[in-house]
Amino acid sequence: MLRGRRDRHHRLGFLVPFAFATVAAITQPFVGHILGLRVAETQPAKLAAFELAETTEQPAPLRLGGVIIDGEVRYNFDIPKIGSLIARNSFDKPVPGLDTIPEDEHPPVNLTHLSFQTMVGLGTLLAGSTVLFWLARWRRRDLTQNRWFLRFAVLAGPLAVVALEAGWIATEVGRQPRVVWQVLRTTEAAGDSPRIWWSLTGTIIVYAGMTTAAIVTLRSMARRWRAGEHDLPSPYGPEASA
Ligand code: HEM
């Protein structure tokens, strides 16, 4: 367990970003839900893939997990009616199934569904953990002193990146085979300019450089800390004499 002034520094270092993370994590499901309602109207094929809806169901269940194999939904766990609630804001509106959409307009269904559920699952977990933290604090339990919560907090950073990538995959793969629904096919939009390699290479070099610099800096700070230099300069930290 951490003690004294070091303890206060660490707790503040945790609480400030965690307060921002709380606002973001709790806002996200609401924003996501509003986006989802729009998808029902503007991109029904994507919604059918998000919800793994092979056929139209009214009311539609919330389908957890599952994949479509040979036109059949398998390995799923359904919660009745909740699909309609989440996708349509109603207990009885239908979620139109993939069978209402021509076969050559279907996105890759399993990848779209699983990445969508990865995003929403992680989003729910992250939002839930912030609620848990503040509830515990309200009941005078300080989870910054709980090793398991701190381990989870370390994991939460990479998990948020996974949620971000999954959200992007769900959005982009779910729109296939088009880049603009009903207007432009991906095959019509894709370019073959050789100059694309220059911008891709440039981007990779810049980001690899920034990642390396971040890792080197953090490792050197950790090394100095372990070597006993506990009063490392921290411009925004509490007064050293506090
Ligand atoms: C917990 C509940 C969440 C819900 C209900 C939700 C819902 C949605 C929906 C419906 C879309 C699709 C929009 C479209 O295709 O038009 C979307 C996209 C996206 N989501 Fe989530 N989401 C949630 C959490 C998260 C979290 C935690 C992250 C990242 C940390 C995230 C990152 C993204 C990203 C990057 C996109 C793609 C946006 C774009 O490229 O236009 N989502 N989300």
C-alpha cells in the first residue's frame, strides 16, 4: 500500500484523469444509442448486421454473441424485446432482417456484429466501472487503494483503444459493399494512385517515432523513480512541501 505524500500525489494523478474519463465513459452509451437510432433509418443493412438479424423480428431480441453460419444464427444468447428497445427506442418496433435486403448489398455480417458487440460490451464495462468507483467513494470506500481496481484501471486504457477500433470496424465494414449507402460502391471509389504509398509510409514513420519517444520517456521516468528520485519535477502536481 502507498503512504503519505507519495500516496496523495498518486491519488491526485489518478483522480484528475479519472474524472474526465468518467464524463466520457458515461456520455458514450447515450451518444452511441442516438447514433444507433439513426442507423435504423439510414443504413438498415448495417443495423441488421449489428443485431445479427437474419430475419425481421417484431419485437426483436437483443442478440448477445452468436455468428451466422450457412444462413443460421448460432451460439447466441437472446434477451427478448431489448433489441427493439436499443435499436428503435420501442418495445415492439421491428428490426428489419437481412432477408429484406438484396444479397449483393449484405455487409460481412459476422465481423460487423462481433466488432459492434465488442465496442458496446467494452463501453458498458468502462462506464460501469466509473459508476462503481464513485458509488464506492460515496460509501467512503476508496478504490484507489484496491489493487484489483487499479489493475483494471491500467487495463482500461488499452480496452478503450480496442473499443475505438471495434467501433470503427463496425461502422466501416457494416457499410460494405458501399462507401456511401445506395450511392457509391467501394469498388468504384477505391483509387490505385502509387502516391498513396508515400503518405502511408510518412504516417507510419511519424507515428512509430512518437510511440517510441513516449515509451522511452515513460521508461526513463519509471527508472528514475525506482532509483529513489521521488521528487521528479511535476509542473502541475501538488507543492513538494504539501
Ligand atoms: C456503450 C455503448 C456504445 C454504444 C451503444 C455505441 C454505439 C455506436 C453506434 C450505433 C455506432 C455506429 C454509427 C454508424 O455506423 O453510423 C458507433 C460507432 C463508433 N463507436 Fe460506439 N458505441 C458505444 C461505445 C463506444 C466506445 C466506448 C468507443 C470507444 C472508446 C466507441 C467508438 C466508436 C467509434 C470509433 C465509432 C465509429 C465512428 C465513425 O467512424 O463514424 N463506441 N457506436
